[in-house]
Amino acid sequence: MAKNWVVVADRASAKFFSVATPTAKLKEIETLEHPAGRMRARDIDADRPGRSFQSAGTKRHGMERSTDAKKQAAAAFARQVAARLESARVQDGLARLILVAAPEFLGLLRDNLSAETRDLVQAEFDLNLSGMKPGEIRAHLPEKLFPAIETR
């Protein structure tokens, strides 16, 4: 398995690509899909919130959720992507990593990476390119990826 990866992700999908040389084309390894990332918050969490009595009196009112269902689903998917990267680091010897993700998802992904996997990150791009083909994605990245390849 290739040691240099580019990950292109958003809250609904993550594509993992290998890169053989700094100027090579992206070769797709696998894709993780997260259908809940495309859903509306009210469809993810279809249950109605509970009701409660007012602290004084007999009036009842609806309770609000403390977190947004869409944000929870995105955070869960970020943990799944981070776990896949951790597995690649431990089992496959992942050496270098470039993260390309929608801005809000990039933060979630960064927060869920282990310190060891975070050390492999050579660059981060806050771009939402997940709907593009590999050639189109490559056109949005620098001509020379992983400059450290040539120095090692």
C-alpha cells in the first residue's frame, strides 16, 4: 500500500487517495460514505424533544436539545475517518498525509486525529472538493505535493 495519502472529505463522504511521487496523479484507494451527512437535522433526529413542567406552577413546555443533530452526525463521521487514518498509520505504515476538507469538517477531523497521525500531516486545505473527480481535485492542489519525499 502507498505510504503517501491525500484525504478529501466533507460531512457526507471521505475519499482516500495514494500519491506515488510529489507530482503524480491521485489514485483512489477507498471511499467512506456517510448518508446522514446529507440529511437535514430534523430528519436525522426525527424524535420530538421531551416536555417538562415549569419550575413553578403547572405549565408544561417543550425542551430543546443541547446539541445540533447535524453537528453530532458530522462529528461521528470525523471520528470514523480519523480511525481509518489511524489504522493506515499503524497497519500500513502511512508516512505522509494531506487533508482537504470543507472548513467546518476540517476542524472536526483535526480534533479527532491522534498526535502521531497529526504529525504525518504535511498540509491542510480548507476546500470542499469531495464532489470532484481525482483529476479535478489534483488541479486544485499544489503542483508539488509532499516536498519531503525528495529529501529523504
